Amino acid sequence: MARLLGPDPNTRTAWRLTGGTFKTAAGGTAVFYADAAGSVLADIRYWDGTNTPAGTVSGSALAVDYQSQFPKFWFPNDVDVIYVSIDGGPLQEVHANLDSRMDAAVATVEAFSTQVTGLDGRITDLEAGGTGDTLLVHKAGTETITGAKTFTSPVSVPDPAAPAHAVTRSYVDNAVVAEANVRAAADDETTAALAANDARRMSDGWVRTAIRTAVDNVRMAHAAAPLTIPTYTGDEVVHPSVYYDAAGWNGYRYWMAITPYEGGDSQFENPSIVVSNDGDTWIVPPGLTNPVEPPLGGGPSVYNSDPDLVMGPGGVLYLFWRTVGAPTNYETIYYRTSTDGITWTPKVTALATLITSQRLVSPAVLYDDASGVWTMFGIDILPSPNVMSKWTATSPSGPWTKQICTAAISGRDLWHLDVVRWSGEYHMLLSDSILGGSGGAGRLYFGVSIDDGVTWTLGTNPVLSGAGVSAWDNGLYRSTMIPAVVDGELGYDVWYGGVSAAVVWQIGRSRLYLSGHSSITSGVAHGAFDIGHINVLAAMKGLSPYILGHSFSAPDSTSSVGVADTGQSATAQAGTWGISGNKAYISAAANSRLTWDVGVANFAIDVDISGVGGSDQAWVILRYVDGSNYLRAGAPIGGTMVIQTIIAGVTTNLVNLGTQPYNAHYQVVANGTTIAFYLNGALLGSATTSQFQTATLVGIQTATTAPRFDNFTVRALVNGA
């Protein structure tokens, strides 16, 4: 196998045991051993950038670099695993490069193949001399014997392995056995090599290459101007964290946690809440007085910072944030909760650590409804360079289990992050910093973890860098993102922090495009119907509580709408339904109804409606029993928006909502006896009825061929919203 180059990237990071915890070991001394007991120094050689090992490493000791990485070196002959101790600490395994190990395995197989070929030839030669157990050929002195011969005295036969001496069939048999053994060994080695190759292709090969390609193709543009976000101090603001509900939570789709940062003064960094229905225009929710968490007092070294919003169990909104110096010498992650965004519970400690052991900034918290597990990501700014970690717990107040993440940017510090769990992957938007620069000259990177949120692949280059000294976003800071459909392409809606050359802190909005992913809204322009697109995406990706999503993105048909993106089939209760231009319609004028069974009776329905004229009608159907018994909300022919009951075939208006634009985003929410109707996000009105409260069919209705229906989604209600 000769010498292999290493270490492999998976074991190249150096860890030092400090106070019972493994931490990065930048500047430490690494001593390498050949055995797990640490009794024999490993014969390692310097790597000088060529394929020829350089001089012997004295004492088998190398310095760990500033990124806590071992330098590359040549492993001992025929060895692919050695052991390292950092500054006298416990031994850890270090592996040679996977590529080198694969090459060595292939070389071994080839060597076996050569040996087998040689034995083939030797056996052929031997077998040509005859058969049986009698002496075949004997060459001794001057006598040459060929054929059979009877000896009157014992005959001394030289070692049959010696060249040009007599052999017996037993030796041939031995050779055949040897050949079989070699072939078996070769087969085993080949199997091992193929298995290693498969592992390589899955871990460091195909999958990682695909991830790298995808991450490097992510695109994002600068916002031309910052947003106006109200604070209790002025107009400087940092550290956005956005919670989004397509149907609205307590009256607003977007809830943002921020901290004011007037004049860069940390005393103003007190978590505050603002809301929006379009993501651009932000207000303080009526009834709330910011900040949610008041100033701590105690001087410039005692302050709040780094808020993060997450929806927890039971439809309760959680606000996490970081506190420095209260209690003294501690950095603490706290949280408050709210069911309405206005009234917040007293703060509770999530995680507290001594400043001398850890300084965790920018907590990004996730909650998984299915498992009940809380996950928190953060950056420890105590070591240099800074280190990302992942924490998990079954309660937001802990206890938390910590894992070190592999994310790193050469020559830079990780600084602040936001993490999203999407379709089995973790996605991250990370701001960096100059080393030791506390966020200075920040840039944004996009990262992906396909496994457990511990192993990360970051883009080779930033997805966004500073826009220049004349721009509001000359440097970039903590940013936040939510899944979205961006111009018909899967991506993220992004709010990012920026700072000007004059050190004014603000937040802008942009879009992040995940190039190379399939569009689910082909042919649908980005703009008026963003909400519908995002709803379908949420339903497709299984984001709770969405249970149905149909984008109608399929070939045109006059007789079928196909299967929903979430897998459900529709039932044409009346009329003939099809698809035209990626939207549902009826191919022949007639009173037509299309339904899906969503399995729940309390829900929110969203749909984008277009093509409706003065002689057309378009309805959202809910709690459908049959053609003579159901509820509906929408636009009758030439009339005003209404909510109606159809009972035993008799239509009754429950509420008249006035003249409204027919072509818009409709939302109908059924919650117990209350039916509410929203148009383009604005509540038009509501009605009450006790009819059909257990019916679970929903759908759409029209009677003419012009109306079009798109991005039909249904989500279950959580705590009535």
C-alpha cells in the first residue's frame, strides 16, 4: 500500500479536551502514534506538495494551525489509520485520505490479479508433465529421467519449489489450492474495494459534489433600499427573525423579532416585535409596547441581543434571545411565549453558561412537531476561529445536548446564522466576519446539511457580499429566511441585515434562488399570487399544518385536473374539469363542482382566482355534503362577494361583503360555527352557521369556462388560527 496522504477531511479537525469538553485546538501540538495505546510513535513524513514523501517528522509532532486543522502529511507505510494526542490529551483516530485508501485498495486487487495470472501459467506448465502421484521428472547429476522408472533405492527429491527440479502432483495440487486462495482473497479485496467505492461515492463523491454544485449555484441580489421598520428608539435596527403563516397568525402573516441598534449602542438591543401582511410594510402590532424584553441596566457590558422567533407546540409563539452579563459572568439564552403576540409570559432560562467557558451568539431555534424535539444552532465566539454548534432538547428549558458542527470559512470567523429545516435537509444563511472582528466586513453564505445538521457544506463563495462604501449594505449581518417560490423557482424570502460605511444599521428584503431545482409553478408569473405559491410549496414539503396543495402544474387537459401535489385525487361532483395554462377550469359551461376530502372540518382554504368577468361566478366550497347541501364563499354573477349556505337546494346569503375585485387571492377559514372570508389578505367579513360542522369535503365551483383556479391549498387550524 506504501504511504498514503492524509488526514482525511472527516478527521482533520483537531480537538482538545478542556474541562471535560472537547474544544477546537488551534495552536496546539499534535503527536501521532502507530497504535491505539500510544506506545509507538508513527513514522510520518512531511508533505511538500508533491507525490513524494519528504523528510521524517521529528518526534511525530506537528503544530495545529489557526483553523484547528492538522497539516497534511504522509502516513506510515501500509497504514491508513493512526492515532493522535493533542497537548497530551486522549488519543483520537486519524484516517488517511479516502481517495488514497481507495487507490491503495485498487493496487492491492491488481497485485492479486498479477499473482493469480502467474499461478495460472505455473499450473499449466506443471500439469503438462503428466498425472498421478508418481515421480514425473527428476533432474539430478548427469542422469535425466523421462517417463516412468522403478528405483531400487530411496530417491531424494529436491524441494519442488526450487527452479528446474522435480515436482509431484501433490505440488500441483498445492498450487491449485494456492491459486484458489489467491482468487478468494482477490474477490474479498475487490468486494471491499467496491464497497469502499460505493461509500466514497455516497459520502465524499457524488452526493457531496451534487450538494457543492447546488450550493454554489444559489443566487441572491442586493436590495436597492432598506425597509422602514419602527423601533422604540429611532430607525436603526439589526438581527431580524421572521415567522411566517400564509393564512395569518393573529391577523398578520409576517411576525418579525428585531433589536434596535441606534448608534451601535448595545443598550438598545432589546427584543422587539413588528408585523406585516406583505413582508415590506411593518408596524408594531396594536396593543403591544416594545421592547418585549426591557433594558437590563448595569452598564455597557450588560445587555440583550440576538432574538429568534419560532412557533412551538399548540400554536404558541416563542421568542428566544441572548443576554450578556445578567447574571454576572454568564451568557444566557432566555425565552418568552405568547398566544397572541401582544401579551408575553415572564422569561424562562433556556441555556446559561459561564462567559469563560462559552459565548453562544445568534441562537436559531427550530421545533419539530412530530418528535417534540427542540433544536438550537449557534456560534461560540470564545474560540478563534469561532465554532458552530447544534443543541437538542425535549424542552425549551433543557437540558440540552451539544454537538460541534463542521462548518468553517477559511481565514474568517463564523458570526450569525439562521437555519431552516426543509424537506429533510437543514439550510443555513450565515454571516461571517473578519477574524476577531465581531461581525465586521460581513458577507452571507448559504449552507446545506443533508444528514443531521452537524456536517455542513457551505458555498465556495459568499451568496452576497457588501455592496460598496456608498451603499446602505456595505457590510452584511444576521439575516433570516423563509421558504418561498421565487419567480416560479424554489427559494427563500430573505430579510438581511446591513451596515453602511457610516455605521448605520438597517434591514433589507431580497430573494434567494435555489438554482437547479424543479419549478412547481411553471408558467405562473411571480407577483400577485405569491401567497398561493408559498402555500402549495408548504403543502408539498409537508410543513405543518398544510394537508393539501394543488398547483395544477400539469399538461393541458379538458377532462382531468390530475393528482394534487400532495397526492390527493379530486372528485368532479358536477361538470367536466380540466387544466389550461397550469390552472383549473371547466371545459364546458355548466354548473360544476370539484372537491377534495381533507379529513378535517376546521381549516383554512386558499386559492388564486383569475379570468372572472361580469357574467361569471367563482366560489370556494367548504363543508360539502352533496350537491344540495354545502357552504360556499365567493363571487356570484354580477353581484357582490357573499358567504352562503345551500341547504336542501335552497341558497341563503349569510353575509353580503360588498363589491370587490373578483380576480384575487381568496381565503376562507372555517372554525367551528364561524366562517371568515379574506380577499388578498384582508378580512372582508365573517358569518356564523351551525350547518355541516363535521363535513370534510372542500373545493371550487363555477358555471362558465372563463374563470381559472390556481394554487389551491388547505391547512388544518392550530388553536383556531
